[in-house]
Amino acid sequence: MRTMRHQRGLGWFGLLLVLAVIGFVAIVVVKTLPLYLNQMKVASGVHATATDPENAKADTYVLRRELQKYWDINDVDYLTVSEIDVKRTNTGRFLSYDYEARAHLFYNIYIVIEFADDVPLANVQS
């Protein structure tokens, strides 16, 4: 019976530890969320350009110009249109990108996230 009286819940040290964990997770989320939102803008621009039937047989310059228009409107960071490659394979052409996005966490600690995707260009039946 005596031990039940001494167990009253979370102490000061436990509360401090819980708040520190919650604070660290909040900092990581706040720092990484813009990176993922930017990636969503990059992916939607690349997919919109790749699925447009008018771009199926377009030159690399034309594809990059279309992407630049989209990225200027949506304010895309961390990646330039010159880093978008047009790959040719046996199955068709792909818009491809591979980049790292960095965010300063605190002191000299950074978060580095790598994004990559290959999006097939729309095939037009001739």
C-alpha cells in the first residue's frame, strides 16, 4: 500500500524529457516540410510537362522552357531546369531528375534529403 502513495505521475525530469522530444520532432518537421512541399511542386511540374501530348516529340530545349514557365509561376527552389535530363531508352523518352535538398537544423547539423524520379513522356500514335 505504501508504494501506491509514491507513484503520483510524471515528474519534472520526465516532463522535461517529453517536452525535449516533442520540441526536437517539431523542429525537424518545420525544417523538412518546405523541402517536401518544393518536391511536390517539382514533381507536379515534371508530370504536367511529360503528360502533355504536345511535348511528346519536343526537343529538350522546348521541354525545359515549358518547365521553366511552370516553375516561375510556382516558385520552385533547389533545382534548375538545366538539371532535368531527357533520357532515351528502348521503351521511350523520360524526364529525369536527381537532386539533394538541404536544410539547416541547428549548429552545424543539416538535414539532407535526396529526390529522384523518371517520368515517361506521353507517347503519341502517328
